[in-house]
Amino acid sequence: MTVLSDRQQLSYIAAQAADARLNVELETEGMTLNIGPQHPATHGTLRIIAHLDGEQVVWAEPSCGYMHRGYEKLTEVRTFPQVTTLINRIDWLGSFANEVPFILAAEKLMEIEAPPRAQYIRTILFELSRIANVSLFLGDLGVQMGAITPVFLAFRDREYVLNLIEGATGGRFHPNFDRIGGLKDDLPKGWIDETRQVMRKLRGFCDEIEDLLFGNEIFQSRMRGIGVIPADVAKSFGLSGANARASGIDWDLRRDQVLPMAWDKVDFKVWTHPDGDCFARCWIRLQETREATKIVDQLLDDLPPGPVMAKVPRIIKVPAGEAWVATENPLGEMGYYVVSKGDLGPFRVKIRSASFNNISVVPWVLKGVYVPDIITILASLYFILGDIDR
Amino acid sequence: MLGLAIEIPYWGQSLLRVLGGIVAVLLPAGTIVYLFLFKMMSFMQSRLGPMEAGPYGSMQLFAEVGKWLQKEDIAPEAADVRIFKMAPIIVLVSTFLLVAVVPFGPDAYFTNFEVGVFYALAVGSVSVIGILIAGWASANKYSLLGGLRAAGQLIAYELPMVLAVVGVVIQAGTMNLQGIVVAQNTGEIFGFAGIGFPFVITQFVGFIIFMIAVQAELTQAPFDMPIAESELVSGYMTEYSGFRFLMFFIGEFATAGVFAFIASVLFLGGWGIPFAWFGWEGLADVPNWMNVAGPLIMFAKMLLLTFIIMWVRFSYPRFREDQLQTFAWKILIPVSLLNIAVTAIIKVAV
Amino acid sequence: MPKVPGLIKGLGVTFGTLVRTAKEGANTVQYPHEKEAPPIRARGVIALREDNCTACMLCARSCPDWCIYIEGHKQLAPPRRAGGKPRQVNHLDRFDIDYALCMYCGICVEVCPFDALFWSPEYEYSEPRIADLLHDKDKLGEWMETVPEAPELEAGAEKKK
């Protein structure tokens, strides 16, 4: 240990004292606020470490992993048919949409394609799960903003969609309906008529939410101009889905890639918004819900007859190879990179879930905002904890 | 208190006042909670609300109170325990003090105070102290943020409230709440005395400002920044449980009731029915049965006003802290000052 | 038409819902008193037809979280025709499903080659003790009464063979 000379010690003490005085006079002491892991606004166990100066955020970082369930590893010890029961728990609100890209990847490896009727029904259920997911977002948005009524309206109308999914697949949240080569079963009788009615109800729900929330001046003043993410930042952080489209990036995997699904058979508008603020993100989602109801209606109109299952062997062995399939899930781009060695189960699965990339922008966008805006921005980025932590 | 035939000793009168005060605070609170918080909110969200306890869930409130009373009285380890325990009592006491000047009938009042308006507005802000120390003593960051927000908000909205009331005081020429009621019910509009002269007609701007300020004072959405359950968990109430939380809860809705009483006295004619209907000249002519009918009329008006307060609460998202302050200082206060100026000019000119 | 401010519209929506609920009733169901019927395909509980089961273990092996426990032994059954040789059959000793573990994925029902497992939409079998969620073969057999007929399929569907 080096011994400081008296002179050095004195100057050191003087410098420390000067620093301390400066801090007392000019700055207030910062405060570190842990938002989460148990907090009503993080709907799950996300933790945001925010360093505050007064009510202003100096620095913030999301800390995730509190709900890590290890799906990538779990899939390695399951057979291909068993994997779908696991992965529809990743984004638990739009669960059917999680199964589709994995099944498509497996089908790509096996070089089979589902029959057209199965493709149509898959797309319908995919869009239904999008509606179930996003309508809850629209309601939950109200709760985050302090309005309590929208969430109940959302649950009310989402219930119809869940009933439809349950009626067709047997599971409300975890359908497990997708099989390699097609679907488990065909639709039950009367389902199409019921779906049409529900789609009408949901368009009414969208109007209601628009009147109750989006038109509200308080809501707009909370949302507009807050948490602006420019297009280049959105691209560099890998945002996808509605978050990217709200920043003006015209990019939708439903339209921009060729998949054995039925999206190319219908015409729908991909909404974009130039602003990139919280309001734009929420507004895009509202419009997408409307579009989704229209897609479902169009697909129901020309549902082709035929089988729903291609010819596949009873015991599924996927040939060796690697495949990457991504789809436009309710939360954004979700993809599976499946590596098979020709066994009963996958050798390795890499899951690219949308929320994980979407919250990576949080430290950038939270810098300098106020505490109430943290909640607004997190709500508008819209993540599902299971989708972040997997 | 009551113009009873028999002479009541002083202790008896005091006892009656205390009992009357408890009824005047808790009955509106219970009614508001059941009618609006349980039932109206549920219906607005297409559900039925509590249905199990009693017919249509009418006993639910008692079940809730029973549940809260059973809970352990917990204070956080780092909290300033004595102050922590005192805070909800201060909040509730301010409500009781507030109801003391509200007249419910020609003789049915707790105290006939000459500067009643002044007293009511002064006592109404006592609860700020309770909330502030609740936020501070909880030793919780969320509580602290909530307490500070509450203090800032309540002080900011105190001012437009006072300024809105000044218009009424100018018009009535008295600060006595009883006097304001009489002035409204004996007045006439252009010689037509059919509906008396409730000040909501001439002081409509003041009424709107007053109701907005009341909404903010009660920390109801869209002004529920201090509680803000999605950001601050529960603001200054985060660490409270059991009967201390119950006190905050009762305080919130009882204050809503009492402020609605005061608003109906100031703007809607209070307990009175237009005196011209019965040919009464002044307060002295009002018969004794109005002491029973008066509170009922007040109660109805209170329900109407709290309905509006709650309706707004269930429909709107909340403001952000700085927007809330901007709204108070840059919009409400200038408008209410203008209102006072116009009222004063017209009062002098006419 | 002048634009209605959003604040007023919002109040209109909540009031409209209030009136609708008062007139047409709520969208919720008062659960213990009235119950909603789940769809026919709903995956509520798995029922077992014991006679069909051959203890082949396919279901137990395909279960993603291994919550089916099967034990069986081989035994001789009387011959089908008079004078024939006695048959060797698998007798089921134990068939337990642990509903505390079950994910309700339905793979076991699907893989069963002998039609011994069925889905029933029954859902009220919660237990105060978690160990009671282990249903043995008698209890699983009782669920057979609640198994509905498979629903008719929508127009354009191919008939099952």
C-alpha cells in the first residue's frame, strides 16, 4: 500500500470536498427505481432498472430472464409432434401463431406441403389468434393509461374469439392443432357462420375502442410525440411487426414472402404510420385488428373443399437438414431455425421471438422521458413476457 | 341542531352532532361505493358486479369491511411507524371536519358558520398533509413519488377551486353556506321564481371548474396520478393494508360525497326547494318538515354529482403529471380569474 | 356535421354499455349458479375405455411431460371359438393420468390405435389436494359417460375413413 504524502492527502480531501459541495449545490441525488419484476405495469416479470433524476429517466435498462423456461433446450428432448404443445406457450396470447412457423419449417425439411384447405384454415386460425392477442393489447392499453373500462370490453369480445378457437381446436389457449402435413381435424359444423358473426362483433369492438380511447384527447396528449423511434433506429434494433411499421417501415412478412399459407389469396392493406411514436404503434395495431377480421371474412368466403392432411408417415422422422421459417406473428417477426439430424426430434431449435428484439430498444427510447411515459412506452411497444424469455 | 320541541342539554346536542356527522360521512360513502363503484362500473363494463353477498350483492361492502378488519396491521420495517399509522387518520378526519359546515336543512346543520365557505376550503386541504406524510413515512420509493405527486396536484387544484367558489360568494354576498342556499332559493330569474335561482346557471363556468377541481382533489381518473396503479403500484397507499387502507378507502369516497354536498350547496341550491312554491319569504318561514326533506334532497343531488364524477372516472385515461399541472395553472386558473372579474363587474353594474 | 370531441364520445361508449347491460343482461355468467356449455371438442378431461386398452404404452411414450402411468401383465384369456387355443392378452393393471402434470395437448388421444382414450369437455374436477388429481383407471372410466359424439364437419370437409 502506498502511503500518500500529507500534501497529496490534503489535496485529495479538498478535491473530494469540492465535488461533494458541487453535488449538493447543483445536482440532486439520483434515485434508482426498480420497475418490476413484480409490478402491475410489466404484466409479467420484466424488470426495468431506471435511474431517475426527479421524475426523469437518466438511464434505463430492461432485465429479462425471470421467466426463462428454456424452450430451445426442451424441444431437443421432444419428438416433432410433441414440440407444438410446448411452443404454443411462448406467446400465450396468440398461441396458434407460434405453432405455424415451426410446422412450416418441419414441412420444408420433409418437402411436403399441406393441402390448400389446411392452408386456409391455418391462416384463419392464425389471424384469429392475432385478433385474440391484439384485442387484449387494446384493452390493456387502457389499464396502463389509467382507464379501467376498455380492458373489460376487450375481455368480453376476446372471449368470442377464444370460443371460436376452442370450438375448432379444443383448446382455448393452447390449441395444438397444427400437425406436420396439415391439421388435426376439419372445422366443426356451424363454425363458419359463427365466425362471421364474431368478426362483425369485433369490428364493433374496434370502433368502440377507437371512440373510448383513441379519440380521447387525454389519451392523445399522453401518446403523441412520446417515445419516438425513427425508422433507422427501429431497423438497427431489429424491431419488427407493428413497432416497425409504426416507424414507417413498410414491411410485413405476410405479404413480402412466399409461404404455403393463404395470405396471397386475399387482399389486405399493410398499414404504416410515419410518426413512430406511441400513438402510431397503438393505432397500427388497431388497424391491423380490423384488417385481420377482413382477412378472415375473405378466407371463409372461398374456403376450398378437400382434405386437411397430406400423406405423412405415421412416425415422423424429419430428414437431416436445416430450415428457417419466419412469419408475421401478432407481436412481430417470429421464426424458428430448425436443425434436424434425421431423428424423431429436432437436434437444435433456435427461436427468434419478436418481443425480445422489440424490448431491446427500451434503453434507447426511455432515455430522458418521465416516469409516467415509461409505462406508456412499454405498453405501446407491447411485449409478452413469455415471448421475451422463452 | 334540530329544532326539537324538547330542550336538549349540551352533551346531548354534541352526541347528536357526532352521530349525525358519522351518518353524514359514512352513508354517502357506502352508497357511492355500492351504487357506483360496484354496480355502475360493472354495468359499464357489461358485467354484473358483486352478486353473492345479500340481494344483488348489497351486503358486499360489509363483507369487504369485515375482510379488511381481519387483516394484520403491517408497518414496513424502515417506516416511521408512528407517523405511518397516523396518516390515514388525518385523511379521514379532514373529511369529518369538512362535513361540519354543510347545511342539510333550515335547522339541520352541525354548525352555522359565518365563513363556512372559507372554512370548508381550508379544511379540505388538510388531507394533503395526511397523504404527504403517508407517502413519506412508508419508506417506499413508489409511495414517495405518489405522495409528492399528490401534494403537488392537490395544491395546484386547490387554487382553481377557491377561485371558482369566489364567483358564487360574490353573487350570494355571503360566505355562510346556509346564506348561499337561501340566496339561491329566494332568488328569481327575470322575475320568474319557478326554479329559484341556482347559481349553476350564472356560474356555469365556475361550476365546471369546481367539478374538475373536485375530481382532481379526490384523485379520481383522469387525475389519479398519485395512485396511478400501473406506474406507482398504489402510490402513497402502497404499503397500507388492513383497516388503515380501509380508512384511506372510506376517506376517498366519503370525501367524494362531502365535496358533492358542498358543490350542490354552492351551485345547485342545496337542501332547498324554491321558496316561491310554498310562498315562503325567508328562512324563518320554512316549516319544520324541511329538516327531514332537506337531507333527502341533498342526498339526491349528491348522487347526481357523484354519478358524473364516477362516470368520468370510469371512462377516461389519466393525465401525465406535467400535463396535469399545465392544465391547472395555464387553463383553469386564468379562466376562473376571468370568471371572477366578469361576475364582479356584472354584480357592480347591475 | 361538427366533430364530437373524443371526451364526450368516450362517455357515450360507457353509458351505452351501461344501458345495454341493464337492458340485455351482462356478458358474464354467474358461475356456480349457471354454467356455460363448453364446445364439443373442448379438451376438458381424458376418459378411458378400459376394454379397448391393450397396455401398448404408445400414449405413455408420446406424452410430452410423461404424466401417464401404465402397468400391465400378460395373461391367458379363454379362446374366442370353442376348442380353440387360449389367447394371450395384455391385462391392464394400472392406468393413471396425473392431471397436475397434464398439459391437455391431446397427443395421447390421437396416437391411441385402439380407440381407448377420448376427450370429454367436463372441467369441474379440481381438488383441494394436488395428489387427488391423479386419476386412476376407474375414475378415468367414469368420465366415459360424459364423452360426446364427435361433431359433424363443416361443408367441404373430406369424410374420415
